[in-house]
Amino acid sequence: MVDTLYLTAVALLFVPWAYGLYALARDGKNRLVPLVRRYLRGRRQIKQQAEAEAEREEQERQLY
């Protein structure tokens, strides 16, 4: 009887633990991945703007 009770308790505790892992993975996919993508996109955009500004300044220097 103790073995059955122990196995039942372990099985019941496993369900919320497994759901917690699933929820963590789902949150990572739906929240963290878009945040990282937006951050990287912003960094690339800032880098491109800086390169364009440097090129524009170089062209202005060559004109004068």
C-alpha cells in the first residue's frame, strides 16, 4: 500500500512539473525569441545607419 501511495504521489507531482517545463518553453518561444530578434534587428539598423552616415561624411569631405 505504501508503494502504491508513493507511486501515485510521484505521478501526481510529475504532471505540474512537466507542465511547468512546457510553459517555460512556450514562454521562451513566444516572448524571448521575438525580444532577441527585435534587439538584433535594432542593432543591425543602428550599425547600417552609422555606416551610411560615415559614407555620407566621407563623400562630403571628398567634395570640398
